[in-house]
Amino acid sequence: MTDNESDDPRLVGSDRVLAVLIELAEHPGGIGLDDLSRRLSSSKPTVHRALASLRKAGLARLSARGIYVLGDEFLRLAFRYQDQRPESARVEPLLRRLAAEYGETAHYAVLDGADVVYRAKVDPPDGAMRLTSTIGGRNPAYRTAVGKLLLSYVVDSEDELKRRLGPAPLVARTPRTIVSTRALFEELQATRERGYGVDDQENEVGVNCVALAVHLEPGPLPSGAVSVSGLAFRCPMERLVAAVPAIRAVIDAELGPS
């Protein structure tokens, strides 16, 4: 370890390079060395060495303005990986069909600890207003339809729910967000019984969502969930709930019965 790295125990070797890469991904418009070092609480020489390694691999580039951004090679690898995922090939035709039939955004998401991760997304083809969710983006599971649905399959008690969510209090993203663990567990039980999850403007004001489980692999637990999300003024919750049997029929037609 060099003298420049001795005061920076968090960012050494591959950890240093990965931390810089992850931080770069948070700045689509680019970020300068000074700001990057400040955000990582690391010395400029340490961060600069990491950037040099990333630039050599094509994973970062330096603009004429002295701003660093993710490199084209990173984007090529990310999009190639996403396009060639077996689940993407199976799910995206389903999402395209749902987005076209309902004129709303369709997602495929999986449960990762206390969060959901969006693996695929298709916006409506008619140019309607689109949601801000992104592929690879995360949301706390407790305030999303896909998250509550997937939690309902793996949580059998309120204590187990508390362990999974961790010690931090549930944050009210909107006035409708469920922030009581007891109330959330009751909602999970109701979700499992009815067979679909709902988000009634709980994660974002003005956005409704329903979610249904999908099985892309053998086994009793769903591999993830498919959702249809829409703006409340044009897609009220009642419309989405009424569409659940038709959405399930589309899922079964595309992927086979669960």
C-alpha cells in the first residue's frame, strides 16, 4: 500500500476501482475528479489511479472539459448482458403485450433482500406519459406492489418480516405508504390470499400498480413478479384490479400456467 492509500482503508485495490465505477454510474452527466474524490471521501491520487484503470479498460472516459463519464465499453457490456439474459428473452414479449394492451408501463422485478430490483421494463408504445423507473433500479419492497407480492411468499410471521426489513423505521414516501409492520404483515397476508399485489399510490403520488407472480424456473416460489403501473388520473386502482384476471391470462399465454 502506498502512502497515498494508507489514509484510505475503504478504497484499495479492486475495491477502489469498483467504488469509483459505481459512483460514476450515479452521474450520467459526468463528474469531475474533485467532486468524485469528495463524494468517495478519498484522496485525488487514489481516485485518479482507479479512473486510469477504468479508462484503460474502456469502462470510463474523460471529456475535453475534464469530466469523467462511464465509457462505451461499459454500456456495451451492460446492454449485451441484459439482452442475453434468458429471463429477458422470455419476459420482454409479455411486457410488450401488456404495455400495448393496457397503454401503461409494464415491469418485471425480483426480490433482493428488503428491496425489489427492476429487471425489465416496457413503456406504452403510443407516446403516453411514462414512468421514471429504470432497469436495474431499486425500491423498498414494502411500498411496491411487486415487493409486497413477493414478500407474501417468503414471510410467515410479523417477526420474520421485521428481520427481513431491518431495524430502520419504514419511511412514508406518500401519505398512503404503510409504515406499521403489523399493518404491512396483514397486507401481505391479504395479498397472498387474493393472489396479486397492489400499490395504491404508496410509492409515488399519482401512480397505481398491480402485480402478479411469474415462475420462470421450477419450484414453489415465484422467480419474480410482473406489474402494470399507470397514472391514477387515467388508470384508477379499480380499473387495474378489474384487469387482474385478464393480466393473468396474458401471463399464462406467454409463459405457461404458473
